[in-house]
Amino acid sequence: MRPWYVLLLGSCMASTSLAQHEGHTTPEPATAEEQQPADTHAGQAATAEPAAPADPHAGHVMSAEPAAEVDPHVGHTMPVPAADAHQGHDMATMSAGGMPAADQPPPPEAFEGPAHAADRFYDSAEMARTREGLRVENGDFKTLFVMADQFEIRSHDGEDTYIWDAQGWYGGDINKFWFKTEGEGDVDDSPEEIELQALWSHALHPWFDLQAGARVDFESGFERSHLVLGLQGLAPYRFEIDAAAFISDEGDVSARFEGEYDVWLTQRLILQPRVELELAAQDIPERSMGSGLSSGEFGARLHYQFVREFAPYLGVEYERLFSGTADAARLQGKETGGWNVVLGVRSWF
């Protein structure tokens, strides 16, 4: 017979085992059909191709375009662009330097103030005297200029004559005293013709002067005086023009036109075409001149400029008498035209 404490211990262990399996259903032994292995394809549709592998991105949200790069300037304060200096300006009227074009009129506001801004702060009479002094010191100084445009010998059929044509002036930019002289004669004799002019010259334009004064002619013991009114200057394309009208002390009216043009072949070699025409409003028997176009000289001289103030030259010139002047020459047994070879020098100081 077992002791009482062994029976008590066995009873406790049996109770514990029953408590662990409480609520579990004990499976019944499987039948023969159930003991066969289960079909792994049961309930699946058979396909000709194996199933596609699982998409590794399944469940991910994909974007149609790559994500934009992060702006490196996010959070930075960007400077505001400077205002356009030409905003509101008509660029069609501006020059390359940003200033108004030279051919455009000044803006209306340019005339709102006084003619001279300093007059607002200083006595206007004192400022006027100051401006006059400045003009005299910087633009009204006196200068002297003398040019021997032609000092030459002409040769025609073995006969040589000398010719001079010189002029000059003394004065300022606006007003000048202008003098001119020309004449001719045989090489071995005294001058046959001398002409002197004394003129007052006033600038009408930066390129042209109005001239007025007196002229005196000396021709083989014959003397005559004239009043002179002329225009001299530089025409467009640098044509040198000298035109004048003359009224003699006998009432005779005549005119003269001279034109020259310098063609710079090199920096020292200059070709100068030249024309001179004389006209008369009536016959002048004392000078053997007929009315209309009286005479003409057409020539060209080739200068070589050793220095700017000295240029020897060689050239040719054709002289021609016209109308009544040619008739008077024929009556005296003289030629009415012909070619001359000229050799001379042009100089100024």
C-alpha cells in the first residue's frame, strides 16, 4: 500500500495535465484517402506559360517624370535688377554713346532756364563782361596768313612769261582784312598787268566769307579803280571757290570766277585742277574786252609738297578768248587760244 503523500502528488499532476488540454479537440485517425498527399495545383487554372515573377515595385507610387532637382537658391534672397537707364527713351533718336543724336533738336526743358545758368547766382552784367573776355582770349585773337598760290613761268611757242597770284589776310575768326594781288609780264621785262585788291571780309558761315572793298588795275600806263563785292570759301567736297563782281569808276560791270580742287594722290603728291572765267556786262574797249564770256583758263598742276609750306609744281594750262574779246585780239594780230607749260612753286606762311 502506497503512502498517502504519493497518492496526493499523483492526483495533482493529473489535474495539471487536464487543464493544459482543456478546449482542444483530439483529431480522429485519418482514412486511407485522406492519408494521400494533397494536390498542389488544386483550385488553380492551368496555363501554358509559367506565372510571371512578382513585381518588386508592387505597391510603390511611380511618377511619370523624374523628380525635379532641388533649386540650390531656395531660401536665398536674390537682388532686384537695376532699373534700365534708357527706360522711356526713344532709342531711335539716341547715339551710340547714349546721348541724343546730333541731328535731333534739344528737348523743350533745355530752354526753361536762363541762357546762362551762372546769371542765377551772380550779377548778369559782370558775367556778360566775363564771357566777352573769354571769347576774346580764346577765339578772337588776330593772326596773319599769306599764300602765293601761283608763282610760275609759262612757256608758249618759245615765249616765256611770269605770273603771280597771291593773297592773304589779317584778323580774327569773324572779321578780317583781306588782300589779293596778281599780274604778269615777259620774263625779260617789267610787268604788263598788275591788280591789287584791299577787302573787308566777314564770315557768313564756317566755310564762306563775304568780301567787299576796292580794286585797282595798272595796265601799260592805264589805271582804273573798281568796287568789289565777292564770296570766297570752301564748297562741299572741298572745292575752293572765289567769285566776285566789279564796278569800275567808269560804270563798267564785270565778274570773275575761280575754282580749284586738290586731289591727294599721296601724302605729298597733289594734283590740282583749276578753272578761271572772266565776264563783262558790256564792251570795255580800254581793256580790249567784249561783252559776255570774255576769257577762260583751264589747267592742272601737279604739286610735290616737301613740307606743308612749300610745294613746287609742274603743269599745263589752256587759255582761250571768247566773243568780242577774241575779235579784238584778232584785229591786233594776237592768238585767241593755246596751250602753256607751267613751272612754279606754291608757298605760304
